[in-house]
Amino acid sequence: MLQNYSQRVHFYYCILVALKINAKSKKSGGVRGKNNFLLKWLRTAQNNTIFHPDISSEIEWLRGKIISAGPDADLEPMLQYVYETAKRAETLRLGS
């Protein structure tokens, strides 16, 4: 289970870093551009099996969340929240 937390923390860290790099390196496409980037990034991550197989369900869930939320929903705060929550859980688990 600890490895699962570590994998999730790593995954969300990577996606947040990718968003920051994308925001700095390209003209802002607004929230729609950010969501398009996220969907492409997630597809690439899944197709190239960049992350541990356990993360594939997380990728599927996140892609569904982006699609169902609509093109104008900014999901970056949610990504940050999930990252911070998983990081706290990992830290608590390490302390046990």
C-alpha cells in the first residue's frame, strides 16, 4: 500500500510539473488549452506506460473527470489537492 501512495504522489507531481512547464513554454490557451494539454499528456502517459500499471486506473479516472467537467473547468486546483492529500497519506504511512 505504501508503494501505491508513492506512485500516486509521483504521478500527480509529474502532472503538476508538466502543467507548469506547459504554461511557461507556450502561449496561454486558457483553461481549454490546459485541458487539451492534460488530455494529451495523459494519453501519452498511458500509451507509453511511463508510470506503474497501478496508475492506469488513475489516468482513466482523471481523463473521465476532465471530459465530464467540460472544457472550461479548471481542474488544476483539484490536481494540487489530490497531490497534497496523497503526499500527506504517504508521510503518515511512513511514520507508522
